[in-house]
Amino acid sequence: MTYSTPAEKTRAAHRVTLIGMILDIALGLLKIIVGVLAQSHALVADGIHSFTDAGTDILVIVITRYSHQKPDREHPYGHGKFETLGTVVLGSMLIAVAGAMAYDSILRLWEKDAQVAPGWPALLAASLSIAGKEWIYRYTLDIGKKLRSDLIIANAWHSRSDALSSVVVLIALLGVIAGFPWVDALAAIIVAILIGKIGIELAGKSVKELVETALPEDQVHAIRELALSVEGVRGVHDLRGRYVGPDIVIDLHLQVDSSLSVSEGHYIGVHVARKIRAKFEHISDITYHIDTENDANGKKRAGSPLLPLRQDVTETLQRRWRGLTPEGSIKRLILHYINGQVHVEVMIAGNECRLSQEIVKSMRESTADLTWLGDIKVWREAP
């Protein structure tokens, strides 16, 4: 089953989390009650661990309620980073749980203090906890992958950590019965290391996203090659991408022929954006800038003076060319801003002026001192 709308994603995330929370509360009560009756400190501690899982389930429900909302004025790129922040919190909690388990187990191993918990009720409670938590782990992980939600995946691994701690309790009980009390502490240390590794990986990935770490180089290369394959694209530069929750936002500059119209250049960009979206389904937003030259990293823009805009260009040229052409014969100026200069195409009415080489030469000579002015091309416009 696929989830396409934010509402469907939110419902799926809440459903699996609520099921997990109910299971955590039930198993927590079972393990604490049986642990107290069987005088098993390890089983009681494992029950408390289940209640901490129920607490994180509530956190997940609150976060997913916001993370799947549509973009708004305050969050124009969506609310995906609420999920990222939640994943950091859950990853940190896994690390904390692992640290506490390792610390307690090392002390017990050092002091040779076995948590004696004889009797079949304790063994049954631990076994039920393993089965229940392993099932909810697999169910939650499957939903998390379908939603592409690191938060739900992190919560699945939190459930797996409870299953593993129940395995430790079961091994401890069997070890005590067999006369090897140190097995409990040693197994707990190993499991704590595994849980800590998972927490570090989850939290580390999300921290990279929060500090705007770039996309993997191979993915950037694939996007660049895809853009270059579109007809009319001469170059791609300043290609940047970042994660917003499970989605990706792309910014890029597309270099096109300087003689193209604004509308044609823009439409080339539309083709590039659609082709990228068709290939990479996780890209939620693409911002493209159409360039007529390679101004990578803005170095050329930052290092050169601002060129005059159309009104100043028109007034200056009309003033310089007054008397060279009949009044009103210049119908249109087409401006090209290339390589730090303004290149001009002059459209002159054909029925009002005969274009001679002398007139064109005079027009160029009268503006020779304008450093910002590049090539001048004069065309006769059909009446």
C-alpha cells in the first residue's frame, strides 16, 4: 500500500505508533507485575524500559502531526524538519538507553551481582516481550520505509532495543538457572553497544540534515547530467540540494544561448525541472535560474559594477544618436547583458530610414566612450 497525501501519511504514522504504544503499556505492566512477584530486578527494569517506549510513541504522534502538514507562510518548504528534529531526539534517547544499560551491566559484572529471578512466569513474560516487540518492530519498520520517514524508522529501532533488552533478561534468567550469573551482564553490554550504534547512525544522519549538509556527490552528478541532456542547456552550475525531512529541495543555474528570448529560456528550465522530477521522485521543490553565461558562485556578479537598466540605456543612446536617424525611426531596442557589458540590437523602421554603412558607423562612434556598451547591431524592421 502506498500513501500519497499528507493526511494518509499522518494517519498511517499515527496508527502504527498507537498500536505500538498500547503494546508497550501492556508489556510494561506485565513485566513489572511478574518481576515484582518473581523478585526479578532485571524484569522490572525491562518493564520500565517498555514504559519509556510508550513515552516516545507519544512524542512521535505529536511530531508526525506537524511534519506531514502542507507548506504554509511560516514554513514555505514544508514541515519535514520537525521529523528530522524528532529523529535526533529519538536517536539521542537510544544512545542514552544504551549508555544506561552498559553502565548498569558493567557495574553488575564488576560486582558479580546476579539478578536472580527463578520461575517460569518470569521466563514467559520475557518471551512474550521478545515476540511482541519483534513483531511491532517489523510492522513499524515496514510502515516507516513506505512513508520514507526516518522518525518512524527510528521508533521501530527503539522497539527493537526493547526486544533486545528482553532477550538479555531471558538469557540472564537462563544463565542464573544454569549457574552462570555473569552471562546477564555480558549480554547486556553487547546489546547496549548495538543499540548505541543504531542511535548514533540515526541521530548523526538527522544532524547532518539540520545543518544543511549537501546531497551525496553521485546524486548531484546524476542531476547535473540529466539537466545537460535537455536541448538548449549549455551548462549547469551552482547546483545545490538539501533535505527537508524525507524530501529534497534543489537550486541550480542553467546556462542557455544569450540570443534566446526570456520565454524560451524559461521554458527550457520547465523541461529541465520536469525531467528531474520524473527521475527523482523525492524532490519536492526545484528553483532554477536562467543564465546567459557561466557566472558560477556569483563571482562575476559580485566583482563587476552594476550595468544600467533599460530606461537609462534608452535615454543615453537616444541622446547620442539624435540627428543621426530620423525622429521616431528607432522602434525597438533589444538588450543583452553578457560578459559585463550591454549588447544592443537596434530595430529601425525600414520605411523611415535607409541603413547605410555610414549611419551605422556614426552610431557606433558616437557611443565609443561608453565602457558598459558592447556590440551594436542595427536591423531594418519591416513596415
